Amino acid sequence: MQVKAQPKSRRPGLQGLVPDVAGLRLRIGVNDAAEDGRANRAVCALLAAALGVASGQVSVLQGATSRQKTLLAVGDPKLLAARMADICNSFAGADP
């Protein structure tokens, strides 16, 4: 999943879809600062909770030091795809 992390966010949580050169990214805000991987762990935990999987099943595949990240979720592909579609559809039509 392509995401844009927002460390030290005033509003933690899933914040909608934002445009990117590669398409749309899911913006995820977390309270943690981008120090010692804390924000990465928080982003993974938040997405895992939204997908209904354990936090250890979501990891940063690319972009560990960037706000633009590619996250990998491990689990049943059909179930994860359906949950991601539900998440993305919940933001459809909303302003980024």
C-alpha cells in the first residue's frame, strides 16, 4: 500500500487520500516523531488496526526515511484487498 506518513500529527489516524505522481496515497497521521523508527512503527500499527491484523503483519517495504512509504501487509490477499478497498472507498469524493 502506498501511504504518506504525517509524523507529529495533531489528528492521528487515517486522513484520506492524497494525490502523488504515482497515483493516490493514503495519508496516515501519527503522534510519534520521525525519530528512531517510532513514526514508522506507529504508521504500521495504525494501518494494521484499520485492516484488522496484528501490527507485526504490516511493515515498511520502501521509504523508511521518507514520508512517502510503501507498506506490506501479510495475510489473506482477498481479505486485505477488500478491507483496503473499503478504506479507500470511505474517502472517495472527499477533498484531500
